[in-house]
Amino acid sequence: MTECRTDVSHFNCRVENRIAHISLNRPERKNPLTFESYAELRDWFRDLHYVENVDAVIISANGRNFSSGGDVHEIIGPLTMMSAKELLRFTRMTGDLVKAILNCGKPVISAVDGVCVGAGAIIAMASDLRIATPEAKTAFLFARVGLAGCDMGACAILPRIIGQGRAAELFYTGRSMSADEGERWGFYNKLTSTDKLEAEALALAERIIEGPNFAHMMTKTMLQQEWSMSIEQAIEAEAQAQALCMQTEDFKRAFDAFANKQKPIFEGN
């Protein structure tokens, strides 16, 4: 597969200038997830690792909200009537969406406005970078529906972003993290006004894709894989990864540009 699929049914998707723009497509209900949208997003991010016409992804809010998480009537209700085997199939599928985002090989930026809760907050958490408006309200509200905070990798990932104590508070209380807290705690890279949110996310994506995209893929890969490595293992893994990057034409282009006092133009190979 060389082209990114845009003929999707359960979310919005378009590709412009090597950037994929996606968003959930039910703004009238604050963009809840369904069984179908979970699965389609999982498959789309899995395929993304193999496409050649996309170098970055922006996940956007839609209708002034990012996502209200799992749909109460279409997901939560049916879950209460499932067997243990069926429930495990579902929780593994939702976790597979996070794994697909982490392993897609492309930098992912979430542009968050309004409601960003439950699985919506997890999607933002799994992204590489996050920009939000002051109106963003982010909550890992699983405790409020009788569930544990350990959902879709949250207990592993969120403490690495904002710290163990802050993550524990959000998990135990289910309260919303304000946009200001999110920025101070490191969850959000930047806050911006609603009217500038898409432009800020696009500018960041464009800056990233101007760089060496094979090397960016390697950076993303190492950021995920080194979570479970010792320092010694990480140093060796990075030695191997960097040696591969040193064989790329982009590395040579950067040297030639530096030698000629020019700005390098990277081509991703």
C-alpha cells in the first residue's frame, strides 16, 4: 500500500500536502466513538505505517469538541450484557487502537477543543504532540462509570507525560483537567485560541514534515520501544537506529547543505 485510505465510513479523513487530517464525524453528539469507529481507526492507523503519501497526522476537534469517548447507548449499554470473552475482545480491540497510533511510524498531533474525555482523552494521550484551546476539558473519567483508570494503556502512558501523582488524581476522581493544568503539567504542548487551533496544528505538522521523515519514524519508534529497555539496552538500540539514519540520503543532503551554507531540503530517504 502506497496511498493513504480516505474512503472511510466512521470518521472524516483527507490528505493534503503529505498531512492526513482526521476527525470523528458526529459533532451533534460531541463525537462519541462506536464499535465501528474504534475498529476503522485501528485499521487505518495500522495501514498508515505502510503508506508513502503521508508524513504526519492531525487529529482535530469537530464542532468545537474533540470526543466524548465511548457512546453511552451504542457501546456502554451493550457492554453490560456481554460475556467475559466478548468484553475481553472489546478491550483488546480498543487497546489495539492505541498500539496502532503508537506504531504507525508517523508523528501524530491532536488539536483539542471542548470535550476530550474517556477514549477521546486516550487518543489525545497516545498522540505525539497535543495543542489545545483554553476551552478544552480533558478527563479520564472511567471511575465515574464504575471502571478502573487502567484503560487502553493509560496507567502506563499518562504518568510518563504528567507524573504519577497527577495521573493518579485524575484516575481516582475522574475530574476534568483544565487546559491550563494540561499545559502546566506537560500534557499540552501549547494553548491557542479556537480560531487559531487548526492553523497552529498545521504549522507544527508542516514544520515536522520539512525534516528528515525517515529519521522522524525512527525517533517515534525509539520513543515507544525504549519504555521497556534498560539504559544500556536503549543506548545500544539508539546506536543501531542512528547508524541506519546515517545511511540515508537525507543525512548526506544535510551535510552538503551545511558545507555550502544552505538550508537542507529533506526528501525522506
